[in-house]
Amino acid sequence: MTTLPTTGHALRSTVTSTGQLELTVVEQPVAEPGATEVVIRVEASPINPSDLGLWLAGADVQSAKTTLRDGVPVVTADIDAKVLSSLKGRFNEAMAVGNEGAGTVIAAGASPTAQALVGRTVSIAGGSMYAQYRTVDAGACLVLPEGTPARDGASSFVNPLTALGMVETMRAEGHSSLIHTAAASNLGQMLVKVCQIDDVSLINVVRSDEQVATLRSLGATYVLNSTAPGFFDDLTAAIMETGATLAFDATGGGTLASTLLSAMEAAANAQPGAYSRYGSTTYKQVYIYGGLDRGKTILTRNFGFAWGLGGWLLTPFLIKAGAETMTRLRQRVADELTTTFASHYAHSVTLEGALQLDAIADYSRQATGSKYLITPHGA
């Protein structure tokens, strides 16, 4: 049995009431496991877009600098007053970060369920995962297949369940196919594979010819470059072929959501006898689930009245879906962890490495193909 350490290192993010972001590594006690709990030696945890909102708090990373406080490096950056006003609830509180990760169970409580996990590699979406050790309920752990390294299971919750959740939402709301933007990401590539397996038509919207080639290599049928001439016409044609009336937009700001609705409307109006001065009666829905563009969401109201624009987040979806659906989706992720839901990382950094200014500047861009993995105990 591994001796349980008394302390371990973890990352913390603080927003001060004076308008500063502070990022640092702290030493924290390792909690003894309760009867149904386990202690995980965290070996891999991804930096997802959903982590950056808490971690960087919308700060101006170009203003970031490193100072020493009691001999410990602290990264500080300025937060614009407009952003700061929405962060009052977390002023001067050092917040733990990291939605998901994976590692080895090194200690467990007395319950048989907890004891059965000792020595196993598990993944968890328990929050506070940018840390060397994490004490969690055994029932929240996803046991990885024997021999699976933590790196392969580190991203087994957020992206896989988001991809599956999009398809579940499509079916639940009566749509038959999907549109997805920023589609060359790790998540987007998973969604391509899910839709191929589930026989769902998927229109992928990307931002470069290189990304088009990436998805084509996976066998994607519809891949459109939003920066190319004729994008709107090509999008409309793809919608007419697939019947897509639902889109998930990772961009958020700008005009893309409006363009998606307009193309759906144009496709609907192209049907014989569909004209109405009030627009088509075909319902069109766009869900914004990301914020790659932090600007305003701009709508040009040329898509009638049968439409909706809303937000979509994984956690509310899972709560609404219920325990049975959650169990089914998690099992599918476990079964297809190294195929459908395989993740790829461009960079690995330690806890201290995540505080390097060049790394912060890089992962804050959320660029496709530049995903970061935090390895709290090193390589």
C-alpha cells in the first residue's frame, strides 16, 4: 500500500477586488478518504476551454507578469473593469481549478466499492483537478481499462460527453442532423466519429483549409471553411441536403450564429410552396456553448420567426438527462476511449509550467491543435 502523503501541490486562481488576476501554486493537505472515498494521485488533467474561464477570469494575458511572493512565483494580470464587475462573487478567494483528469487510486476508505479501486487507473470530473492529489467519492470514478495510461483517460468526461450530449439533444428536440462550428477541435473530431457511428448527418464549419483537410481525413462528408468565398451558399446547399435545423456554435460572438440561422431559413424557403412573408415555419435552433469570440453576438433578423438562440452547457444537460442516460453515456465513453473518444495533446506542462508566461499566452488562444495537458507530478 502506498503511504498517503500529508500534503501536495495545486494551482489556485484569485481575482482581487483591485482588478488583478493572481495565479500561483500552493501546498495543501491531502484529505484522508472517508468510508466511500478514494485518494487519486492525479497524473494528467487537460486545459479545456471550460477551465479557462475560471483559471484566467477574462484577464488581459498580454499584461501578465511574474513576481515572487514569499519566495513563490505569482503570475498577475490586469482585468478590465467591465469584466471585473461580473466577478464580485469570487473576489479575494483562491479558487481551485481543473474540471477533469485521471490518475491512480493510492488509498481508499473501508467500503468494498472504494477498496476495489485501489491501484486502478481512474478518471474523474470532480473539479480541483490541477493538483497532485484529489480525494473524491468512489462512485464518481470511471475505471479505465487495464493498462490504459492516465493520459488517455484524462479527457474522458468534458469533450466526450459534450459530443454525445449534442446528439442526445438533437434527438430529444426532434431534429435529424447537426451543424457544428470550430469543428476541427478535439471535441469536433470526436463528434465526427460519433455521428459516423450513429448515422447522423453532420455539417462541420471550420476556419481554414488545413482544418478542412483534417476532418476530411477522418471521413467527414460536409466540411466548410467559413472564411472561403461562397461559404453561405455552400452552407445553404449542405443544409438542404441534410435537413439540418440545429447548430452548436463554439464561437459565440460575431455574426456566425446569425449566418447559421439565415442559411437554415434560406434552405427552408427553397422548398416548393414554402414562401411566407413571415418567414418559413421550419423551426431553427442555434445553441452557443463556447466563447472563442468574446465580442457581441450580432443577429441580422432575416430568418423569420420560427427560431431560437440559447446557451448549452454540459452539466445542466446531464442533470436534465438523468442518471440512467448519464450511466449509458459514460459506459460508451469507457468502451470507445481509445477510438471514438481519443484525445490528442500538443503540449504537456507541470503545475509550475502552467504558470510560464509563454504557456499562458499559448493556451489562452484556444487554438485548434494546441491542446495542453497538465501533468502534476511531471512527465
